[in-house]
Amino acid sequence: MKIFKRKRRYLLGTLLLILILPLLGAILPRRWYATVQQSCTYRVCVVRSGYHSRILVPTQTQNFDWHDYLNLYDANETASTYTYLGFGWGEREWYVSPPTPDNREFRDALRALFLLNASALKVQRYTEFPQHYETKCVGVTPENYLNLMEFIQNSFQRNSQGEKIKLASDAQSKSTFYEAKGIYFLLNNSNNWTAKGLESAEINTPVWASHAITIMFHLVDTC
């Protein structure tokens, strides 16, 4: 009987840790001091779309222009003025070819979470600031803005010639997918990538960004 009680206490303690640790990771900030508010000349935004998050930045600023690093126009597309770009990192197969509820959604969800999977970067183009998502924006210094641009640039996988590797395009959403660095799994998901990018710009993030909600919780919308 005593052995049974000890095992029960052990199982209950383990279950509590499994439940509490992710919650603490979501609530606790990486920075315990307030970041000095900067002007909105250089602003970084985070977009939440359900479970996922992505980083939204202007296509060009005074010190950085994405036209110099990416081809923003499809072959059959007339020249457009894209003022914002959204960058998201995710599991490659799910990201490029999302499953539908009537085929492989549950199977692919288990695979994405519990196996080691290749990753992809999604670059989505906007002609104006997107208003139909939950979005928060903060001002950063020019130096920290460039740090974030470097982080995003370093997230692209490149071929032997140093070129970004394009996977697919989606004309409807004006998105292009590229091979990305890093392995996607439960403890390294799309929100962890977003949090790492924000941290490079000295923007406060949770200890563990398991969900987009945890990132938005720590952001103060000042721009």
C-alpha cells in the first residue's frame, strides 16, 4: 500500500510539473526590466494568426531594403508596391501544403509535433498594413532593427552558390516559401522562431513561446 501511495504521489507530481512548467515559461519574461521606448521610425510588428505568429516589417526603411535581398514579384505579376513583408517559420510540409480536415490533418499534426522535421520560411507580401489580424508593434533602435534583419536573413537555407532556395509560391496570398535553417518539433516551433527574432532586437518575449498568445501577452503595443 505504501509503495502504491508513493507511486501515485510521484505520478501526480510529474503531471503537475508537465502542466506548470509550460505555464511558467509562458508567463515569465526573458527580460525583467522595461525596454526603453524608441520612436516608431523603426518599428517591428508581430501578427497572430490562430496558433501561429509571424514578424511583420516594412519592405524598406532608411537603413534596410528587402528589394536588395529578395525577388518580391512573381513572373506573371505586374510591378506592385509592397509596403510590408510578413516572415514566418514553420514545418515545411505543413507550411507549404497545409492539410485539410478531410485528409491528413491529425496525422500531420502528430508528425510535426513529435518528429524532427524540415522547416520553411514563408514571406508574405502586403500592399498596405494588414488590418484583419491581431497585431502589436513596438519601436526599436536602428541597430536592433538591423539585428532582426540579420536574424531573418540567417534563417534562410542557401545552396552552394549562396542563393536562397525557393520551394513554392501562392499567388492568392501573395506568399513565397523558401527552405529554412533549423529543425521543427514540439520544443522548437514557429513561435519559438518569432521569439528568437524579437529577442535579437531586444524586444521582450516569454521564456518559452509555446503559442502565439504567449508572445502577444508580453508585447506592449506602442506604435
